[in-house]
Amino acid sequence: MSEAEKREAIWIARDYSKCSGCRRCEIACSLFHEKRIWPEASRIRVFMLAPGIEFPHFCAQCEDYPCVEACPTKALSISKETGAVLVDANTCIGCGKCIEACPGNVPHMHPTENRILICDLCGGDPQCVKVCREGLWNALQVVPRRADSYKLYARTPEEIARSLAVKIFGEEGEHLL
Amino acid sequence: MICGYAGKFLEVNLSTMEIKEVRFSDEVLKDYVGGRGLAAKILWDRFGSRWETVDPLGSENLLLLLTGPLTGFFPGGRICVSGKSPQSNGVIGSTVGGEFGVELKCAGYDGIFVSGEAEKPVYLFIKDGDVEVRDASHIWGLDAKQTVAVLTRECRELLKKRFPQKGEWREPAILYIGPAGENKVRTAVVAAKWSHAAGYGGYGAVMGAKKLKAVVVKGTGPLPEVADMEAVKRLIQEVCNNAYESELWRRWGTGSGGYEVGAKSSSEPVRNWQDEWHDEKSFGVDQFENRVWVKQYWGDFGCPTTCLKLAVVRAGRFKGAITDNPDYELQAYVGTNLGIFTPEANVYMASVIDDLGLCGIQTGNVLGFAAELYQRGILTKEDLDGVELKWGDAEAFAVLAKKIAYREGVGDILAEGTYRAALKIGRLKGLDVMPYAVQVKGVGVGAHGIRSEKDYPEIYSYACSVQCGDHTSIACMPLDDSRSEHIRIFDDSGVICFFNTFGLPRALVFDFYKAVTGIELTKEEWVNTKAMKIIQLQRAMLLLGGPDLRWNPEIHDDNPPRFYEPLPSGPFKGKAVERARVDEEKRKYYELVGWDERGIPKSEVLRRLGLDDVDKALEKLR
Ligand code: SF4
Ligand code: SF4
Ligand code: SF4
């Protein structure tokens, strides 16, 4: 990648504690990709393992992309422009190896088709971020992709919920799960 | 098939364990839409002239959980809960926010009917087309927070085990009852998440009577096809843009009311409505914001307003209490109405109420009633099982709330709700205590008084409403006034959150309906024919009542006696509702809505609306 291309790549910074649980991001994502309001087919999914600690769960574009490595059919690739993981629906056999490889279990199966769903950064213009910022929640924000430890954000819903519960509810938080 | 609907309903009979699908004709759906309207239709078709014999807490009653065609599309997800109400003995459409309605439609159902009564505690688990009645003995008795935690964990594990290839399963949506519902307390709610409750109607008790602890649903499909997706997308954006313009409404929600409704409009219940004015700045929204709100924007599916707030008490006596907001109704009913004027004590009360699965409005109403009887020496410390029920003492009120939820001692009487408790206490004491009961036809009046005439309800609004004391459904003239229940029925039937309609032209809501369903509908047609039909059905069932109570409109289409007493303080000191004016307005309202001078729907009106069987059933009341 040349320097110029690198600067164009983006990342979606996330501040879970600001998430209102409005799920407008799921609506935007599924409308954009599936032309329907379809929460379970959204590439960004809002988890609510306990009420009040809703957060968006989606690909963090890890520095080393373990999912791409793990795919036996080479259905996953990295977009040169955006840094997103791209799924070739025709090659994907729905084996779930990428889910296993992902530290956050982020990829999930399309509800009716035999293919995996991973955030594609909407080709560089993330729809979820638009609605989240339009509503002034600002839980999501586009930033240029740099050499940061994005992989830290690839955590399982349980891990995120546990730490967020402590932040929001205090010492009692974890018991609510 | 009409667009916007999943196309089928689910009926589960818990006595026979029979599970079947129910479908309605396009004509029925066009007329009754969904939610509240359809509930009235379903209940009338099922029980009709037998209405009076149906015990709301018996196995025969139907519990209805209904979406509408707009659910999921119109920003702000809700579901409508209904059945024969154990409070009014009529039909109340009680809606609650959350993702349940969306999950249900994505699972392929527009609604669920539950009939019969299980032998032992159960919960329903629905995953798309798979419906299961599961054992709930391990969660029976659990409070709200425990119930949600256990069911979320258990059902996610179940999904993971059954569909291991899927990846992480998101939690399903849950409607549940707390201990109060299990014990058939008439002020029990059907709850979602925490603090989200379908309160009016007392349907938590109906669920409890059926031994149904919860209904859990995961739908993996898309929302149904719509008639015009481009229009739906455009209208969603318009609704959102409109909401985004009201920043303080978003930021405070109804939580600014706890101070303002008292201080400014003098219409907030204070110490069981002995006053409606206060100027307690300790109860200002800034105090809630600074002291207890840990999340200032909290909302349900698709909502641009996110008017809910998450409140946590971090330190002090009430440390660890968690609730939402509290919203205005709970700031009032488990705050000012009990003489409580600090956010921490209010959050504590709301969290106790939530955990027990009680309705904050109805329970706050009956607690205030009991406290006034204690203040007047009518109920003694002994009558209250040793509780000294002093105004402002949150811990004492919490003890009594627990007694209500478990029907212990005096709690067993108060668990019947204010009206029935007043009858019973009156008999026990040989004294008429109805003057202290601030309710209309079995339903405690919402926290918006009418004496100052500075709030939105009119002086006849509760007296004539088919949902009685329900502040979200009031009688109003002209019938197409945006506050009127004729309009509100559309929101409760399309099943949307009416907070997201504030500031929008009504026509936009009907445009939305058309974009989703393809059906043209004008406000005029809605108000004069469709809403009118639903109103008549609700009125008929309310007046038929039974088996334990029947309302006589000549007596019961009235305000609580308290509203005829002058306000004791504040800028509207001395103002009271004049009975002569109420009578006059009532006469006008009856005329407009097609009821005779005694408040009974007129024969010719019912027949014109095609409700001949309703007319026949009302014959005996004429
Ligand atoms: S749009 Fe933003 S605030 Fe709303 S659920 Fe998604 S991440 Fe949370
Ligand atoms: S978060 Fe998961 S899906 Fe995204 S790049 Fe990392 S491993 Fe792949
Ligand atoms: S960036 Fe696009 S694909 Fe990725 S989660 Fe957001 S809306 Fe979905």
C-alpha cells in the first residue's frame, strides 16, 4: 500500500458508553445492504445482554486480520481502499472458520443465505456512522486508519458487556448479567 | 395480503397446550389495523354477549400481545398488550416500548393470543416458526432484573446449542412479569427490559393467572414487505428530523415534569392529590441529570428521540438502585404523590416498583391513598401491619409495596387497586373512603390533574374515556383534536410511540400508514368511522363489565371526588372543578360520540357502524 492509499483507509471509532440502544445503525446497515429493515442481517448488531448496556458489535479491522487468514476458501479479502474485510459470497461456504478465528466472534451467518456477514465499511461511507452522528449520540465516528491497536476492539459480546456494565452501573454492574 | 403485516397470529392455549395460527381477512385488518383496535375486535368476537361472565383473572380470559402494521417501521418500537382488564373490567390497550414487536414480526407473527391456564409456571419461547412452552419453575418468584438476566442467558445458550453455525446470538426480546403479576396483583405490569411496562389495565395479573412468567421471541427474518419502500425511507427520515429538532425534549424526556408539572401547571399529584402544586427545586430536572442519570439518551428500536434515561444511585442510603429516568409519571406517583422530593429516593422507589413488577402509577396511587388514610387516622399502624406510613418515607412505602406484590397482610387488600381497596376498607371501617380514591372506573388517574386547567386533559377527559384514568387515552373535543383518544387509538393500533409524532402533521402519520400498507386513509375517515367503531366496542365492553363489578355511567362517568375540592395552594389556589360544567361538557361529548343521555351507545349509531350484535348486547342496559 502506498502512503496516499493508507491515508484514505478509515476506521470506525466506537464509544460504547454513548450508545443509546436506538438501533438506528442496524436499520441503516440492513437497508443499505439488504434493501430491507432486517436487524439480524445487519453487519452491525446492537447487543443488550443486560438492559442499559447496549453496544454495537461489528468488525474492528484487526491489524493482522486473523479471519482472512483462517478462511479455507479464500473468500475473505482486505479492501485496499478502506481496509474493510470483503466477503466473496460465491466463494464463502459458511463454514464458520472466520468466526472461530475472530477474537470477538464478530462475523455472523446471514439469516437465510449460506454466507458470512462482515462489515464492509460501506465502501468508505459508513451508513451506521451517519445515523449515529445525525442523532448526536456519536457512539460511532469515522477516523483515518492509523497504526493503532484496533484489535483490542475485537472482543466478544460478553467481554464488552461485562466491562461496560462496570462503567455504567458501578461495582454491582457485573451481577446484572 | 396487506403489506406491513407478517400475515399470521399465534394462539397458544395453555390449558390444552394447543398451538395454532390465526389469520384475519384484509377487511378486518383495514378496519381495526392492529394493536388496540384489533384487540377490541378479537375480544368482542371471542366473548361478545358473554362478556360479563368472563373473569379477567380466570383461565378463559385472553392475553393479547399485538403489533401493528407500523411497528418497526415508524421510529420507536412498541407492542400493545390487552385482554379483559382486571382493573376496569373492560378492554384497555396498553403499549410498552422495546424490541419485542420487531422481533415478533421478524419471526413471522403479527401477534400472540394466550388462552387457558398452565398447570405449572411456564414461559413461551419462539424462534421464527418454532414455538415452545417451556418450564418456568426456576424463574417463578424472581424479580425483574433476575428474570431478565436468567432468561437472556438461558435463551442465548439454547439458540447457540441449536444453531451452532450462526456465530454469536443476540439476545431475544422478552416480555415478563415480576412477583406482583405472579400473585395476581391488579396493579401488576407486563414488563420489558427494565422499567419498561405496559401498566394500564393490569395485564401482569392476567399473565400471572395463566402461570405465564414470560414470552421470549427471536425472529431472524426481515420486517414484512412494504407497499412503497422509498416513501417509507423518506418518512422515517422526516420523523427523525422532526425529533432531532427538539433537543431538550430528547435530553430530558418527560423527566423535567417532576418539577414543572407541579410548579408551573399545578397539576401534579402531591400527597395523594391533596395538592397539585409544589415548588421543590430539589426535584428539578437538573438534579436528576447531575445526580442520577448515567445515560442521558436511552431508547428502543429505531427511536430518534431516545427520551429514556438510565438512572443509578451511586452513594448513600439508596445506593445500588437502578431504574430508567424515572419518567414524569413515576417522578410524580412514586415521588411527589408520596411526599418524596429527592431524586435518589425517587429512583429507589421506582427501582423497587420495577423489581416487583408493579405499575408505578397504579401502585403509587394506592400507596398515596393508604398514606392519606393513615394521615387521617382511618388506617392505623396496626392496620398497616406495623408500618408507619409517613409522607416522604421511601423505605416505609417500599415495605408496603412489597406487601402488595406478595399480597401479605394489608398488602392483600391494596393489591386489589385503589377502587376495590376503597370498597373493602370502607366495609371494614364502616366509613366511606371513596372520597380519597383518586381513580376513575377502577383505574388510578394518570399524573395530570384537571383543577388548574393548565395541563392537557379537559375536565371531562378521564370521566368519559373508554380507558378511564389512563392519561395516554383521554376523551377530548373536537374528536379529531390531537389529544383525543380517537387519534390516540391510531397510534395504539398501528402500534407506534406517539412521542415521535409530537410536532408532526397528523397527515404524515397517515402517509406513513399508506407507504407501509398501501391503504389510503384520511384523518376524517379514521376519526368518524374506524376509531368510532373501536371506541364503541371498548365502551360496550366497559359498561358490560362483570363479573365482580359493573359501572353505571350515571354514577361512574365522573371525576374522583378530590377534583371537586379547591386546590389548597399555589398560583391556582382555590380553583376546583365545577360539577355543572362537567355535566354540560359530558352531555356535549356523549352527543358527539353517539351515546344517549345516560352514556350508553345509541342503537342507531351502533347499527350505522355495523355493530348490530353490540347493540343487541347493550339492550339490557337501556
Ligand atoms: S446508532 Fe449509535 S446510538 Fe444508536 S444503537 Fe447504533 S451505535 Fe448505538
Ligand atoms: S474483528 Fe474479527 S472479523 Fe474483523 S478483522 Fe478482526 S478477526 Fe476479522
Ligand atoms: S460501515 Fe456499513 S457495513 Fe459496516 S456496520 Fe456500518 S453500515 Fe454496516
